[in-house]
Amino acid sequence: MYSVLVAADLFGTKLNYEITFVSQPTLHELTKRVEHVFIQEGNLRRPPGDPTVFTIQRLQVFDDKVELWVDLLSPTQITPMCQIYAFQPETHYHKEVQSKLPPAVKAPTISESPIMSAPHIPQTPAHRHPTPSFVPTLSATPLVSFPADHSIGVTHEDKVRTVFEEVDSRKSGTALLADFNTLLSTLRIDVPPGITTASFFNKEHEGHHATVLYAEFKNFAEKYPTLIDALYNRCKEFWVGVKQNEKLESAKAVLDELKAREADARMMGVQCTAATNAQEMKLASAQSEVMQQEANERDSEARVQSARQECDRSAHEVSIRATEVQRAAEQTRQADLAYQESLRGVEHSEALLKAQELEILRAEERLRELERLIREQQHE
């Protein structure tokens, strides 16, 4: 079972009912059920002189997520035990007043008995009668199948049987005078002067309890065939009207269902559009992030390329410096060689100098020896 809580204002009093469905209802099913419940309760509570009939203008449901009342536009909003409020059109007799909702109670039992309105049958102004709101004497469904053209295939016996069965609504096999008179009034048929129905139905039991069997009613029909034809034709027109009303109500129900489905489809369309917009926003955000990432990657690649170029320049400079170092090393080696050669030259020069110094010393020694010899010779 699927229960929801529905509140509404009924003649100035807030009512809150727990209404149960077999499964999750559609908006159309919910609206019809709520109207049925509150119309029935309104018939019991209606104050004198108030013609208001409960009609739903719009529905709202309390959204627990946002803790607010929101318009009920989709059956997906109808969750188990959700709180719904039914707004009615404001009139001279009805005004919506904000007040605290009472605790929910079980909805009253709904009466499912149909209420049928008699169709309008044109008459002359002299014999016009008001149309009753419902017909208690006619059966809920026609007792016979009326042909499209009552003049085709319908005998006088068929007409008599049909009218008798309409009068015999209790299925007792007898026709009551009270039911016969009610049928005449319901179908707005005036009995022609000279026809006394009460005296015919049962002369021994005058009044509303007079009864006749089918055979006696048949005798009455043979005596007044024009009246029977009028009753048969009016019964036929009545049930044709009922069928037309049923078709109209069925068409209205289908139309309401289609409108509800259209509203649901529109809501789903709005939700799909919102979801699509949200996805498009997410996609745009993702694309922006991808573009930013790509830009970052390009910047990184540019920095890497710049670093590579810097490395190449540094490597080239290192190569140049290495060449210069090698050249300087060669120059240093050459200088060392020249220095070594110079050292050897110096050493050679020193050796020559020493040799010359020895020669000088020897020369000096010979010179002194010569001087000595000369002195000795001089002394001699």
C-alpha cells in the first residue's frame, strides 16, 4: 500500500487525512481521489447557504530536504507519507488562511455509488419540468439494449417488456404505482386526460402501494399504446444520454490523464533541461580545466625547451672553456719546456762560466808564475 498525507481547508477548518493507494499514484489519480474524499466530507460539514464545492486549484508538497513547501508538479515528488496541501480557488465563501496543520487521521470511507443526472429532453413550455439531480427509480444500467433506430426490429411487445422492467426496478416481477408515477415524472411525461393510472394498477388498493403483474401491465399497454411508446422512447433517450455522458466523462478522464502526462512530460523536460544544463556546465568546467592543463603543459614544455637550450649553451660554453683550458695547458707545457730549455741553457752557461773561471784562475796562476820567474831572472 502507498499512503500520503493530504491537508486542506474545509469551511474554515483545516483537515489532514491519510489517503492510501495501491501503488504510487499519478497526479491525476491523486487529484481525483483527494477531491472525492473532501467533497464527501464537505457534504457532511457544509454550513447552510454555502454553495462551495471542493475543487483543487493546485497542490503543494513539503520538501524535507529544503524544509519548504514546493509546487507538486511531478509524480516523482509523491513519496510515502509525504505531506501535501490542496489549495482551492478563492471565492466570496472561501479564503485560504495560514494555520498549523492538525495530525493526520485516516481518510473517511468513500462512497462509490454513482450519481446520474437525467439528460435534457425538449418539451413545449406548457409541459416543462425541472431536471432532477439524480434518478432513483431508473436502474444503474439499462435493462435492455436499445437499437440506434427504435423503429427497426422493435415490436410493441419489446417496448412493453422494456417499460415494465424499468418500472420494476426492484426485480420483484410486479410494477408499483409509485414507481410508475415516478418514472413518468422523471421522464417528464404528462399523462393525457382520461388515463387514470391509479384505478388501473389496482382498484382494490388505491394509493402508492397498488401493484400489477406483467400480464395486467400488458393489458394496460394494449389500452394505451401511445403512452407506452412515449415511455419507451423517453427511456431510450435517457439511456442514450447516459451513454453519451459516460463517453464524455471517459473522454474527460482521458483528457485529464493526457494533460497530467503532458505536465509530467513537461516537468521531466524541465528536469532533463536542468540536468543537461548542469552537465553542460560540468563539461564546460572540465573543458576549461583541460585547456588550463594543456596551457600548463605547454608552459612546462616551453620551460623544458628553454632549459634544454640553456643546457646546450652551457655545454657549448663548457666545450669552449675546455678547449681554452687545453690550449692554456699546451701553452703551459710549452712554457715548461722553454723553461726547462732555459734552465739547461743557464746550467750550460754556468758550466762555461765555471770553466772560464778555472781558465782565468789557471791563467792568473801562470801569470803569477811568470811574474815570479821574471823577478827571479831580474834578481839574477
